[in-house]
Amino acid sequence: MAGLRTSIFISAVSFLLGLLFTHWIADSLTLWKSPETQTDLRLWTSATYYAILTHMPPTLVYLYSGVTIVGVVALLWSLMDGEAGNLMFDGGSALLYGSAVFVYIYSVIPNILENFTGLPLPFVSAQKPISAVLTSPPPASQLPPFPPSLRNPTLELASSHLVCSVALTGVLALQAGRWWAEMYDVDDDEAVLEEGEGGATEKEEEGTGRSQPETEDEAPVRKRVATAQT
């Protein structure tokens, strides 16, 4: 049962981490870039991607929320065992997982809904829908200046996505450490059991040899040896 809980939790974390990795399409354009390289084309492309997220079907929102809840339930279920390994590794996982969920709920979602829901995109038209802009963006000369009020929200979204990704990666690292620790404990327990069984077998053999009565042929031999030694 413990393996099932761990598998469910790791699957949920991996799914959410993969979801965050898809945002790298836009986040890579603004993260770790100097002000000179953060051109209007890069910023408009990132803003376009975030605007697409506001138009996703409600089914996907329910799916992502359901996977997140499943991960929380599996983690709490494991913590309820009260074992030392669960409290150490799952406790750290709960802190990182909760941090990622907190950042996404209180930073990412409000930022997207407030700044990108009704974002007017100057290079999107009926002939060129929003999905085609990411694959073939227009020349920079055709773009208007990027709104200064939208620059910080765009950079904050990329930073928040990075924080969530690092936190979930830490969760996977802790779960891998827990697996390694449990396997190490199992190997030690098996070695102790083998040593105990080997010692018990030797004692039984010694005890059997001492308690076995002498045969008729062995008794005269012992007497002759004792006489020769005297």
C-alpha cells in the first residue's frame, strides 16, 4: 500500500512538473536576460502565450486541479502513517509541494487573469490567429512598443513558474532519497537476519554434536587414548 501511495504522488508531481515545463516556450524568452536582450518581440511573444492560457477549455482547468488534489491526498495519506522516514521525507515534500501550490494560486493565476485575459495583441487578426503567432512571429519593425505596465507582470510570471518547477523538482529528489533510504534499510535488515540465522545454525550443530551419545566403536578408542596419555 505504501508503494501505491508513493507511485500516485510521484505521478501527480511529474504531471504538474511537465505542465510547468511547457511554459518554458515563453519563460525562456524573458528569464536570465539582460534589459538589452529583452526586446519587444520577446515580450510580445511571451504575452501572447500567456494570453492563450486564459482561453484554455474549462475541462483542462478541472483536470489540472484534480491532479493537484490527488497529489495532496496521497501525500497526506502517507504522512498519516507516522513513520520516521515518512515524517522526514514526506514532511519536506509537503513543504515544497505546498509552496509550489501556494505560489501558483496566489501569484500565477491572479497575474494571468488580471493582466492577460483581455490583452490586446496588435499582430493577431482573423487571417492570422493567435496560435500562429508563436510559430511565425512578425518582424520586430511591425510591432508597437511593449506596454511598460505589462513588463513586470510578464517577468514575474516567468519567475513564478521557475519557483514552482524548482520546488516540484525538489519533491522528486526527496522521494528518490526516501526510496534509497528504504532500500538501504532493507539490505541491512536482510544482512542481520542472515547473520542471525547462520549463528543459530552453528549453535544448533555444536549442541547436536555434544549431546550425541558415543557409539560402541568410539568408547574403546577414547579409553586407549586416555591410557596412552597417562
